[in-house]
Amino acid sequence: MGDIAAILIDKSVVKIKNFDNLRYTLDGFLYGFTVNNLNYVHCIESDVIKANSEMFQQSIPKGYYDESKFLEYRKDKNKIKEFLESKYDVNFVTAIIGDVVHVKKIKLTPPYTDTDNSGTDDFGFWLSYTLAYNGISLLNNNGSIINPSSTIPEENMNLEQISKEFYNANIHYATKIGLSDAEKYDRALIIAKIAININNITRIVFPLFTGETLFEQIKTSQNELWKTDVFINSLQEDLQEDLQKYLNGTSNFSRVGRLNKLKIELASGTEKLYWLVIGMPISALSILTALSKLKLLEFIIRNVTIRETYFFNNDNEALVLRIVKSVTESQGDEFLTGLIDETKYSSLNSWSLFNRLLNDVDDSFIGIGEDNRKDLVMSLYLIWQVSSYNPYQNGTFSQTNLNKFVYNDQLGTNPDPSKPIFESLMGINPQSLKYSAAPITLNYVSETAYGFYFDNFDFYNTAPAVDGDSFSYDMRHFLNGKNYPKNKIIAIQDNYKASGDKGLYGTYDYYQPVSLINTNQNAAISIPVVNGNNNPIDNNINSLIPIFVLKYIDGKNRESNFKTGVGYFVDVASLFLGGYGALTKIKHLRALSGFTEAMILGTETGSGTGLVVSMYVAAGTEAISFSAATISLFLKIITTPGNTNKPWLVDLKNKVMWLEILSATSSALAEGMIRKTSKNLVNEFNNTPNGWPDEFISDPRGIDAQLTLQKTSGLAVDITIYRNKALVKLEKKFVLDTKYFDGDRYTLSEKQNLIDIGYQKGLTSDEASGIIHQASRRQHPQVDVNILHDRMDNLLLVKRRGYPFPFTSKVQFQNYIDAKIKPTLDKFGLPKNNVHIGGSGITSQTSISGGIQDTDWVVYFASKEEESDYVNELVKKFEQMTKTDPKILNNKKARKYIEGLRENYLDTGTIHKQYIVAIENGKKINLFKDESKVENYIVDFFGDTPTDITPKVFGINNNIPQIKINLK
């Protein structure tokens, strides 16, 4: 029998006699081994240390090297000689015919999932086998190693649990209908490789980062993300590319940890943090303080080169973007201020971080790379929008914020030196520039001709060695053209002077906002706006924009000879314009969900549940997802004319704006703002008499949209808070209703379990406690808790379809409302603006108490004052009955009614239904049984649809469960 052999990474077959600790790639090629007590690993050309400042870089040939020598070299590049001398390749002996080749590679078998519910995944196994070497290639045409001809037992990889959880959460992308078998295998293999990278990171890389709470927090955040569907926000057409990018990212992260193991062990502080966050997503970086983020950026610009990965090992450009996108709303001011403070974080040429980043982060060049500078400017603009540098920081004008900047109406240049009046009136020297000029308004115009963009302003950054020389040259005809203020942005307007020459228009701080007039956003990059105007016009927005964004757009205009892609600046902000035109602005949301106009307008059936956007930041292991149906409902509400003046509309528009930003580009800031606006909306809807807008109740999409809002707000995410709230509400109801309800019918444990199930099903805490309260009515027999589970499902069904069980369709229910409920409330003068339906009709398909199922209605007064006014109106009705001809009531009878009404109202604080009366055809009619116990308006009028109507004050012992009905 021949010697044992293996296939090297270069595809050659060699003997491995006396080799130990064999390590293979996932594809079965020998990656590492031990011989003579020395560990060897395969290294490639790019494992060389690339020194940023050196013209001539070191180089290494790929092959197998002593691992300890390699790590020492990675720590100290001067040890390259010892490293190169440790190469083992010359010692390999070529295999001969008769040798036995050992192969060990990953095993994947369709359908790649745990179909038999055995608890074991079709993943995480080695296939170990041998091949007889006959002197010919053992590879398939695609370069992979051939498989064995017979069934071979599999060997467990013993992977970490986190790897399996990632695989289980994401393998569905490899089993989608419509994929070919080859496509399914390719995707499954990528997802499996990512999972194994995760295993290596958690076992090898993460242990290098211990001893600091911050490191543990970051690692925990990353692990939580790996448990989720990380590709949920990918467009279908981009999914394959996104899978490959994620594989490359995890491979790079694992590789960086391996390459720099000794360097990481010796590092501390910001340098060590840098090595940890190289492969971290935005969600993990959001944990860092603003100061830590600034320090990280400072370390990057001082110690590494910021370029994309096709030039250098680490994609520091991508890391910079992730750091900026991880800035939260509360960090905005500190972060922006630190960026422009050259005294704290200065770099070469005394540049601030702001100027260094905008210089070093690139846009694509001749189609190579990404528009990362545009992404950076967009991200900084979003931070600016929520900072105190924005005069409309919270959607409301702040003079304090505006006062951060200096504005005036001065002229920077004499527009017409031939008219000395300007000199005397404006104090302008025709031969000098007045750098103190800072008008707030720019008449900015951008036009396109022959595929090129032209605008009427040029913007110069006067930081050292940026645009100062260009500015001096353009202004060389002025005496003080070289005396410009440093670290400012100077605006120069074309045709400023009567002669047609350029002139100084104004000098501004980097974050200083200016107002644009006469702009139609026709630029290489669309103009971002913050509207200070309630009714702007789409093609003439009176916009407010920080000057640094105009500077970037001006540069893009000059560089672009094609439309580089409309940015999200004006598209997103234009949602504030309202109207259906706004729907065209949410390009990414529409692409993700496949929106149709019918969906947005509400003619769809509510089945559009495909996930569009998912949030993980600050949500722990739970992903909060926004479905196509939910977002389309938001858009319907935004564009409904009747909602134009609703106080909550701005928050809902803001929410959709931040959803668009989140769907297009990950951003911790966007997630934070979504949560903030959601909380505002939920608080608004829960604490007003009118409750949630009608669309959340009447539209089939409303229930899911309502639940998503509550989860996102954080107000209904914590099950402990939810449970306690439900229990407190339930006990209060029992105390108030001891005569009719038994608070001890179900044990505390049963109540808690039922409430938890209600939480899982998506009920509000009032609805969950209401199901228990309803089942505790003394006149009803006790039912098993499983029946209450069914009632929860029934309640959800009624809310979704929009009509209770006594009815067979929404049309039938609406006819009943129009013909019976509305006339009754009008007849008896009861309020119609806050009407709810409850009882068994919303929780059970049959009557709980037996007999014909009725409908139970509650009409709510907005306050005790309104209820008291209604009592006075009833008193007047009784008095009026004594004055009719003939009299409906004599004075004694009327006084008895009035005394009974007032006495009962003082004793109970409620209006007894027997005193709710009206005058009809010269007679008194009672809403509920007169004193004779014979006349009963409700029974007579409602006939075979039994009905009960109860008046209450909203917020005082509200009925539970109940559903608000809009009486249009």
C-alpha cells in the first residue's frame, strides 16, 4: 500500500507521511499541518504587510510557512527574512501512483434544512474519505475535488451554537422556489461557509478581546445579529452579490484576526478597538460613545490608508462609513462638533477629521468602486438634520439653533464698480473682497446641457491645502484674494458683477445652513432640504441646506458627465410635500416591496405581507419587520387629504422618511429616529379621545400596522411591562365590577399565561386582560383556558376583517350601522365621535350567555363635563314633556324622573339607561325599558339583531375588550 497524500491549495498532490494536525479548507485542500513539532499554514501574496507611506512594498510568494514566524513578521515587518526562510514547499515530496489521497471537506445535501424535525441540521459535517492516486487529476472541471463513489460516514465539525443559529435563520434563501439545483447548492454553500467563518471568529478572534466591558458589549451585539436573518433588507436581484459580500466580509474579519494575532494581543485602547471593529456591523458600533467613534476615526486617518479593499487589506473606507452611520441622535452634536475641531483630532496639514474624511473617502472612478463619498455626505447630512446645527431640529424653528451662525445682507463684491453709489452706501472697496458677507439665501440654479451639469455657484473649502490656491487664482484680480479666512466654505457666484465676472457671495461655516430659492433640484446629486415652509412646491422648494452638502454637489456637478443616480436627499424630504407625487420618491421601499398604486390606495386585500424593512439595532434578538402592506398603509394615510391638518401627520411622514433611508442604507440614526417617531405616534394615538386613526381600524392592513408601530416604539416590546399593565388593568376592573364579575375564577398563574399568549398573538394589554375579564362574568359558566385562546384569535379576526360575528359581511354590518346605530344615537342625542363595539360578538362565534348573539355598544363622552351637560339636556327633555299639548308627562311624573336621574347620577357617577329618553310622535320613548317594563325601544327597533348601548366617560372604567367603529 502506498503512502498517504493530500492535495495542496495549488492543486498539486504530495505525500504527507509523518504529518500531524492536518487542517483542510472547506473544499478539501490541505491548508495547514504540523511536522517536526512546527506548525505550518498556507500564506498568500496579500498576507504581506503593506506600509502606507512606502513606495516599494515587500512581497512574499504564496506557499506554506512556519506559523510562528509568520505571526512574528505580521507584528514586525523587519522580520521578513526569517519568515521567508521558514517556507516548507521545497520539502514536499510529489505523490506517486498507488498513494492514497486523504480528503476532508464540507458535506451539504439537499434540501439543506432539518426536514425531519430531528433537531440536527444538514450542515456542520465533514466528509472524510480517500482517493486512490493514479497519476491523473483528482479534480472536476470546475476545480473541485471529486467525491467518493460510495457512501462515507460523516464527521461532526463540533461547531459553536451561534454558527448553527445563523445557518438556520438564513438557509431559506437557498431553498426558494424558482432556483435551480445548482443555484440552491451554491447559495447553501455560501451560507454554510459564512457560518463556519462565524465559528472561527467566536473561537479564535473574539478571545483576543477580553478585559473590557465595551469589548464584551460589542461581541454580544454581533452575536445577537448573527442569530437573525441578516439579508432581510436585500433586494432580490442583489441577493447573490450580498451573500458573497457577507462571505468575503466574515472571511476578511477572521483572516485579520489570524494575521494580526500578536499585534492585537499587544494592542490597547483605541488601537485594540480598531482591530475588533474592522468586521463589525453598524448595530455593534452603535454601542460606542461619540468620543470613541471620533477616536476611532482619528486612529484610522493617522495610521492606515482609507481606500477600498481592491487596494489594501482592510476596507477602512467601509469601516469609516459604518462608524459614521452608527452615530445616534443623542450623539449628533458632540460628533459633528468633534469632526470640525482641528485642535483635537487634527491630522496632516492640521486638517480636521471632517476635511480628512471628505478628502480620503472616494466616489467611484470610471465605474470602479462605490460612491462612498456621496454616502458619507448623506450620512453626515442625516446627523446634521437631527442636531442643533439644524434650525428646524425637531421640525420646529429654533432661533437658538440659527444663532449658532452669522448671517447678514452684506455684499461680498461690488456688483458694479462703475456706480460709486455702491461704495458709499455699502462700504465696499471695488478692489477688495468683503469676507464678512454671509447672506442666508442663495439663488442657486443647476441645469443640464449635453449630459453635463452646470450651476451658477462655485464653493471653495479654505482648509489648508484644499481649495485655497484655486480660490486665490480665481480672485487674483482683487487685492485681498489671498487673505481668505481659513476652515470656511466660500461661495462664489457666476455673473455676479455687471461685467459678467464672478464675485464673492458669502463666507460660511461648514455646517451653516443656507436657504435655496429658484432650484428644481436638477443636479448630479439631488438637493437635500429641510422645509421651513408648510406648503412648498415640488419644483420650487424653499429649502434649507448645510453648505457642506452644496460644496459636495458642486464638485459632483463638475465631475459628472452623466446622471450619477438621484440621491435620497430631496426624494426623501419631498415626502413633506404631500400628495400622491410623494409616492414616487420612496424608490427603495417601492423596489423592495413591489408596491402598486392599488396597494397604496387600499384596494388590495391586506395580503401584502412580504417583509420590506427589518430593524435589529436596540431590538436584541427580535427583528422588528415592516411589511409591504404596513408601509403601503402608512403611505395611504400620508396622502389622504382629510389627514392634512392632523397633529400626528408630521411624525408619520418623518417615520416613512427614515424608513426609506433605513431601507436604502443601514443607519443606527435612522433606526433611532424610527423608534422616536413611532413612540410619538403611539403616545398620541393612545392618549387622545379619538384614539387611533380610522385607517388603523377600518383598513385590513391596520391591525398589523398598529402592532408594528407599538413594537417599534418600545412601548409594547417588553413583555414584563405588558404583563404587569394587563394584570393591573384586570384587577381594577374586578374591583369596580365585583357584583357581576368573579376575580378569582382563574388563578394568577393562569392569568399570567393567558396574558403572555395575548402578547405573543399581538393583542394589546387591554385586549388580553379583556378576554379574561369577559370570561369571568358570574352569569357565564367557566370555560377552559384553551377556549380563551380561541377567543383571542376571534378578536384578531374581527379586527382584521372589520365586522363582528353576528354579521356575515362588512357590507351587512355597515348597513346595520347606517340603518340602526346612527339613527338611534341621533334620536337620543348621544355622541358619535368615539363609539366602540364589544361583547361576545368580537370574541366568540356564538353567544357566550346562550340564545341569539347580540351586539354590545359603548358610546363615550370625552369628559365628565360633557357627560354632565348631557344629563342637563335630559332634564330639559323631561321639563319639555310637561309643556307639550297635550302633555306627555305631568309635573309630578317629570319631577320624579328628574330626581331619579340626578340621584342615580350622584350616587353612581353614571347615567342609568332607563333615563335616556327622547320625544317621538308626541310620546316619550326610552332607550331601555320604561317604568312599565314593557316599552323597550331597543328591542322594538332592532328586532332580530339584539343590541345594547351604554354611555360612559372615556378613560373611566372603559370596556375591555372593545373595537372602535368609525361612524362616517
